[in-house]
Amino acid sequence: MNSWMRLVMSGLVAAALNVTTFAQAPTVGNQQKAGDRLERRGKADQRKGERLEKKGEAQKKAGDRLEAQGKVRAGEKLERKGERNERRGEHLEKKGTRLEKRGEKLENKSENTGQNK
């Protein structure tokens, strides 16, 4: 074996030995922080979703008023935009609840593993 081959082999062996270190689960404190972050993100997404839904409803009403004034095309465009915002808001609310649940699960998991040790 020449020196280059030995160098490559030693690098591969070193990498194989370090892979197990990278694959370890995060510590209890990090899991707790991650859970908190997920919960906060979920709550923020829920609030943003509610705001978007309200905005969508307002845009729909404004579109109706524009149509009543005779500005049909502008009114329809605003109504479509309002519907899109409402759907986006609903989606964000669902996403927020999912994230919040994941965060709570992570926190509970970290608390349980902390108690077992």
C-alpha cells in the first residue's frame, strides 16, 4: 500500500468512527428549547392565519361594494383575492395547531426522559 492509499483509508476510518457521534439524539435541554420554539411558531402562525381570514372577509365585502358601484372587474378581482387570503389563513391556522402539538410532544418527551435519568 502506498502512502496515498494509507492516507485515504485512515480518513475513511476516522469518518466512520465519528458518524456515531453525529447520530446521537439531542440533549434534554435542546429538546425543551426546540419544543418551546415550535410552540411559539405555532401560536404565531395561528394568529397570522386569523388575521389573514379577517383580511379576506374584508376584501370580499369591498369587492361586493365595488361591484355595486358598477366596477365589476375590480370587484371580482378583489373577491378572488379575499377568498385566496381566507384559504391561506385557514391553512396557516391548521399548520399552527400542528406545530404547537409537535412542540408540546417534544417538551413532554424531554421532561419524561429527564425524569427517567
